[in-house]
Amino acid sequence: MKKRVLHFALTLGLVVILGFWIFTNIQNEFLSLAKTQQLRLVSAIAEAFPDRADTEPTPENVLEWLEKSVKNSGGGKVAYVNGVPAPLERVSALGDSSLVELLTALSSPFSLELAKGFDNVAYEETYRSAKDWELDNTSYALFFAPVVQKGEVVGALVAALDVSEENSFINLLLLLFGAAFAIIALVAYQVSFSRDVITGFAVLILFGISLVFVAYPLFESLRLSFYQDGQWTLDIWKTILMSRGYRSALQGSIELGVWTASCSTILGFIFAFVCARTNIRFKGFIAAMGTLPVISPPFSLTLSIILLFGNNGLFTRMGLMPFSIYGLPGLVLAQTIGMFPVAFLTLSGVLAAIDSTFEDAALNLSATRMKVFTSITLPLALPGFLSAWLLVFTISLADFANPLILAGNFRVLSLESYMEVTGMNRLGHGAALSMVLLVPTLTAFLVQRFWIARKSYVTVTGKPSGRITDLTTPGVRTVLVGIIALVIIFLISLYGTIIAGCFVKNWGIDYTFSLDNIFEAVTRGKDALFDTLALSLAATPIAGILAMVSALLFVRKTFYGKRLLEILMMTPFALPGTLVGISYVLAFSKAPLILVGTAAIIVINYTIRELPVGIEGGMAALRQIDPSIEEAATDLGADSATVFRTIVLPLIRPAFLSGLSYTFVRSMTAVSAVIFLISARWYHLTILIYNFSENLRFGLASVLSTVLIIIVFGVFGLMHLLVRRNDNLTKTIGA
Amino acid sequence: MHAKSVRLVNIVKTFKDPQSGQPVNAVNDVSFEIAPGDLVTLLGPSGCGKTTVLRMLSGFENPTSGHIYIGDSDVTDVPPNKRDTSMVFQSYGLFPHMNVSENVAYGLKLRNMAKDAIDEKVARFLEMVSLDKLAKRPPSRLSGGQQQRVALVRAMIVEPSVLLLDEPLSNLDALLREQMRVEIRRLQKSLSITAVYVTHDRVEAMSLSDKIIVMNAGKIAQIGTPSDIYRDPINSFVAGFVGKVAFFPCEVKEITSGSDNKICRVEIKGRFFDIPRWSPELKVSDSAVVMCRPESLLLSEPGTGIEDGTVSANVYLGNSVESWVKRKDASQSDILVQIDNPDVKKIWKEGEPVSLTFEPSLAKVLSA
């Protein structure tokens, strides 16, 4: 143990000495380079002093020279001191007022720097002050240059040059060295003291990733919402909370959220109820149609809604639209169609977990079916109802793609913050606005976590109830099935419309058959498609592996800061995409991490945003596996990495595969965060679809949407096949 | 194979209680040494710290203080994958995605052994436990006993210096358990591996071990051979834990510890007994208890023994009869009397009054 401490201390000592040596060298070299240039500049200015061979320069000439010098000094301040003041003599200068003020202040009592400066001037040398002064909130260094006439020093030029950039360079250098030292120290610590070095490194890497790519951008967002024109202020928040415009956006978001959540929950419940509690046929088909929209790319269903009901839509042209689709009604329609599957999936889980023997018992006690439904099924499903509602509510609030196309004059927060950033270039306002979105999201999350979870009656008995009692009378069933049929027909016609849109010359105007759109879309969308594919394919394995490693650490290992790391890694799940996008723009468009405009930032963004779902899946899978399986492998000599590769990963393959496909699909269909991060070089297919539909090129948008739909459905189908082949395995793990 | 000794020196393991957050000593200052090639059992009630000791030996837990030596090297800080131990888990921990031979070969592959050598060795070991026909089966299609043998072979094939077994038989039925006990002992001796075996089953411990370490409440109660522990337990906890026992209160009258005449004379209800074994801390006129095993107890006519009672049940086992005697003081549990060769002895019928006496040469005096 003592040996290790010594080893560790020696390593650190060596690193400190080496780091200090390199740092001071770079610092000195840089500063002396800067100083040489500054001295050269100041001397040049001094040499341009109006030199009249016979007469003294007039004050006008001097003033004219000073004015020119300000321009030449690149934003510096200059002043002229006639004659060379002896020490303790009062200095009277001509020129920039704040500089003159400073010189006067420095001459009583007479500052050492001033004395040195004028001493150098007397010997015809140019001098740079050893310290900096604050003038108008910026750091300046003072330069003293001799003004020579006929070989004699007649006065001194005092110039103040801005050195804040110099200082910020040194600070950056210091930060980089500090970071490098911290990394080396942590690595050395792991190597010297950890019994499980690989796990230690994994923890370090995950901490690094989550601090840099989750905590830091969020912190930057928060900081910028309190920071304006170089000062700390509450102005931004005051504006956002007081101004009527922003308040109406908040109101709009909530209004939309309530409508969408309510409609989606009702629709989702009808689907779930019919699937779980009636004996009708085609349940598989109903369930499939009820899940399809959730994996549909954004814009695709919205796009076909516009094709049908938009300004030039099929139905609008036929005069069948009593109101405009743009605004709240259109948004509620588009969001409900896109989000009711979430409610459906949640509620069918809840209904499946309610043992139908309760209902049988009530029927047996001669309750009517209606009575059974209202007194048994509904109360038991109530917590599920609430959590489905809250889930849809938060998704609706964070939704960005639908409002982007359909909002019209209706204002919602996610769109508003986008406008602030891209339209007005007010990043602070945008950050603050999207942070406001966090409030309802977090509230919903907390309600879900601490209230609904406690009220839940759902008990897992482990006994599947084989037969289910049909709870509906034929009349009710007809109504329910009718509603479902209508929704499914509507969905199919939406998908059909997109496909039809590909083959029509100019939707809304000219419905003749044409393949022109396909050719044009392929030419113009090819680059974006390949970019999107490449970026998604890059993010997929990274996110997949990281998610499984994190899951393993969270479920099996103990280490300091585990809780904190878990929170950091899971946070992006609750963040609205716009907030993530804005935070990334804020954090990564400046040193030390300039990533905006690169492919890396998009890949990182995909990875960070889709990790939480993968981690959840991995953790659930790992909890099913007997820990002694992994211990046995360790015991036989496998280190952590080998255990992960040969035991853990094969065992949680289904979770791993679904994590992979989830990341891929979500990356392919991302909109809200990525819209802030794309660049001319790296474009995204969804944004291109949006641009085409904004420019009323619906044909092109349809083609690209169709391509995206095919890719997404294809990936899901493939994953389904791969996981199914694994079924045998997963069932035996528990035993 | 080179069997190595195992030595624990002042091992303490402190856990934090999950509810109160208070530190709890799961293992409290445990030291012992195991000779090379011995099979030693850690025996104790659940929660006594025996599994924690095993997990510290394997490296899965780190002792809070103290040192662990395998052979001559201090392995206290060596992680489990670098430690020359292998473990057989209570739930076997077989890799469900590998078949039997892949499971067994796993440890050898990690040691970068040539493929041919691995195949040959795996085949040889599987044959030793008659699993060679099942080499290609996944673990899920094996019976409990077969899974147990795969786990055993998988741990042994890497030729560890120390084999660790964590209640390996607790998931098997009684008959299989008896077979596997013999199997484990046979394999361990034939490969001459030092083995540490954790169990709470005293019969298992007795029948398997070269030595037994009885643990209670995080401490070692006694270390000894099975017969030491059975005949000469150090206190009433050990006496009660390793077998059926009856205690009779007595008073120490005289202690003679000559070289060939070691006798402790005690008085029970006015009668005197000379008993050859006693706890060393006992002094004359202490009150103590006489510990008797079922086979050292005798039944006689009421009033003739040290305590009267009635026979409450007789269990006929062929080579012996177990008679349960209900004591006068009903709050005390019934006493088991084992009558060997029942066909030539008198068996008292259920409900008959009897009196108890004991054979002094088989008893021991323990402090009360």
C-alpha cells in the first residue's frame, strides 16, 4: 500500500513539474511574441509624430496625429505627454480622456511603473508596463514610446492596448493544462489504487462524457439566461415571464398539451380496451396500427395532413374545410394521431396487468357490465390513465416538428425559442424559454414518480389469466370498433397520401401522374440522406455500447458518485430537444470545445439524447440475470471488459439490439435539437423535408418522407426478426 | 497440482446497514489456517459471516482490515480475476448462452491454452463426472445434479490452488445431495486441491470435511476435526449446532488433571459422576451443565435416573430407535435418546414413564 502511495505521488509530482515547465514556456513565448508586436506598433505610431524641420508642431497637428493613431492602434487609447516628466513631477497629457485621467491618477503619488516608463523614454526605448489596468471594463497594458524630433526626445507617447484577448488565451491555456492534469491524476489514481481498473476507467469516461455533454451545456444555457451584454441580470427572465407575447406562448403550449393529452388518452384507451377486454378478431392488426405512428418519422403524418387539409389540400380545394387547419385544431389533430400510440402502449400494459378475475368476480356477483367497467376496471386503471395523460402531455409540450409546420399564428414555447435563436439571434432568450418548458415536464415527472406510483393498484401475480371476459355489450362494441375503424382508415389514408404525393406533378394544382419529383428529390436529397445515414450509423454503436456499459455499472457495481452519474446520464430524457439544441450551440461554439459545424456535435447529440432509453432497457435486462453468472466468469479469470464482452453483452442481446435500433431510428428522425446543429456540410434529411414543404414543394417532401418511412420500418422489422430468434435464451436466464 | 495453504489473519469486514446506515461487523477478527490439500468447512447459522469469509477469499469482497494469504503470498488486494481461486456458486452461475463444454472451457480459453489441449482436457474432466455425453447441451436442458457437476468441473478444470464452494448442494434433493457429497470429496482428493466449503448443514459438514470451522455472529466459535467438534465442543452453542444434545445442570465438585487420570467430578441431584472432558475455565463449586449426545443417553425405570419423563414418540430406523422423552418441565424441549441395536434392547413404549441416565465416559462438562 505504501509503495502504491509513493508511486502515485511520484507520478503526480513528475506530471506537475513537466506540466509547469511546458506551460511557462508556452506562456512566455506567446507573451513575448505579443509584446514584440505591440512594441513595434507603438514605436511606429510614435515615429509618425508630425515632424516639422523648422517649427514646433502646433497643437492642431498633435491632435490630428493622435486621432490617426487611435485608428492605427487597433482600438487602443493614446495620449501625448509633452516633454519627459521627471519622477514626482505632475504629468499633464493630451488625448483619450480616460487614459489621461489614469495618467494623472498615477502621477500622484508617482507610480513606479510611470517612472520606469518615462525613464525608458528618456533613453529612447519603448516600454511595456509590467501590470495591466482596468479601463471601461477591459484590461489594458500601458506602453511608453519616445517621440523624437531632430534626434532629441521631445515627448512621450502613452498608448493603452487591449490585452484582454491575451489574458483569455492564457486562461484558456491554464484551463487546458488544468483539465489535462486532472485527467492524468484520475487515471494515475485508478491505475495505482483501483482493484478493478477497467471499471474505474469506464466510470471516469462516463463521468467525463456526462459532465462535458450534459452538465456543461445546461449550465451554459442557465448562465446565459442570466447574462446579457457582459453583465449579470434578471432582465431576460423578467422579459420572458412578464411579456404578453411569451406568456401567450406558454399558455398556447399548455392548451395544446391538455387537448392532445386528453384526446390521445381517450383514443389510446379505446384501442387498449378493445385489445385487452373484448373478443373481437384482428386484434394484432389493431395493435400494429395503434403503434405504427409512434415510429413514423416526424413531418410525414403532418405533411399528409397538409396535403389533405392545407391551403391547397385535397379537401380544402373541394371546399370541405370549414376552418383553417393551421393553428390549434390542426396541431391537436396531428399530435393526437402521432402520440395516441404512447397512451395506447401505456394503457394496454396497465390493462394487461389487471387480473380479469376481478371483473369475473364482479360479474359473478350479478353486476351489469357497465357497472363492472365503472366500479372495477376504471378505478383500477386510473393511475395508468393519469400516467398516460402526463406522458403525452410532456411529449406534446416538447414537440417541435408539428408546430414548425402547422402552428400558423398559434404560438407555442418550443417554436418560440427556436425563433428567438434563429430569427432574432437572442440565444439567452431562447435558452430561457426552453427552460420554462422544463417546469411542466419536471412537474409531470414528479407527479408520476411520487404520487401515481404510490396509488398504483396493479399487482403482478405472475399467473396469466388465460381467458378474458368480454366486457362490452354488442352495441357498445360496435361503437368502439367503429371509432377504431375510422382512426385506422384515416391513418392508412394519411400514409397513402404521402405515397400518392410522390407520383403527382404538383399537389393541389396539377394531379397528373409524374416521376419528376422522384428524380428531383433523389438528386437534391441524396447528400442529406447520406449525411443522415452516416451520422446515425456512427451514433448507433456508440450509444448502444455506452448504454449497456452504463447499465452494467448502475446495476452491478458500486462506486462513489453512482447516484449523481445516474441522474446526469438520465437527464437528457426529460429535456426538450430545443433546450438541448440551444445548449449545445451555446456551449460548443467557443473554446475550449468548438464543435458546432462538425459532424461530431451531431453524433454526440444523437448519442446523449438516446442513451437514457437504452440504459433503461439494459438495466431491466440485467436485473433479470443472476449476478453469480458474471461472478463465475470473473472468478475464472475474466477482467471486467472480458466479462462484458463474453457474458453480459450476449445475455442482454435483445436489449442491446433494441437499444441500437431505437438510437438509429430516433437519430434518423431527429428534428428538434438537430435543427440547431446542422451546417452546410452536414445536413439532415428531416430538415430538408421541412424546407421542401415550407417552399410548397410537397412532392419532394413526400418522396423523402417515404424514403425515411421505408428505412425506419425496415430497421424495426429487422430488429424484430433478430430478437425473436433470441427468445429461447432470454427465457432461461432467470433460472 | 500444487495444493497451497490458506491463511486468514485478523480479518474484519464491516458493512453499512442499509436501513440505519450504521456500520455492522459481519466478520469480526477472524484468523485461521488451512493446510494444503485439506477440505475445510465453514459451518454456522445463516448470517454468521461464513459466506462473507468465502467471498473475501475469492476476492469479491474486500476485508475492512486484516490479511489473506494463499501459500506465501498476500492476496488481500488481488482482484478475483487475478486470484488463484475458483468458486462453485450456490446457484451454479452457468453461462446460459454456452453449452456444457463451452462453459467448462471458458476458464481455459482465458488462460490462452491451445485449442486442442482445451478440447482434450475438457473431455477428460467431463468424463470424470460422467457428463461426456451431454457436452453439447445448453445448461437449461440439464437436471439440477448435472448442472451442479458442470459448475464443479468448470471450477476445477483451471486447477486453482484453492477451490471455494458456497452451499453448492442446497438446491438439490436429499438423495442427490448425498451422491454429490461423495463426488466432491472424491474429486477434491484426487486432484488434491485445497478446498473451503460453506454450509449450514451439519451432516454435510461432518461427512465431507477434514476440519470444521464453526462460526457464530461473525466470530469463530471452534476449529477442529468433525469428531473433535462433535465429542468435544467448546461451548453449548457448538454442541447444539453440530448435533442433537441434552444438557443437565450440575455442580463441579472436584477436578483432577493428572497426566493419566483426568477427571471432573460433578454432582447432579445428589449423585456423583466422573466425566473425562470438561471446559478448562471451570473451577470447583461452579455450576455447570453436562452435555450428552443421544447415543450416550440411557433409559431406565422411573426414579432410577437423574431425571424422569415420559416417552413421547419412538422413531424406528432399523439400526437404531430414536426415543423422544418429554421432560417434567414442559417448557424445556424434548430429549432425544438413541438406542442402537434395538432388536436386543428394551424399547419403552410411547406414553410410558421413564428415567434418564448417561454414560459418563462419552459426556462433557460445559460452563452453564
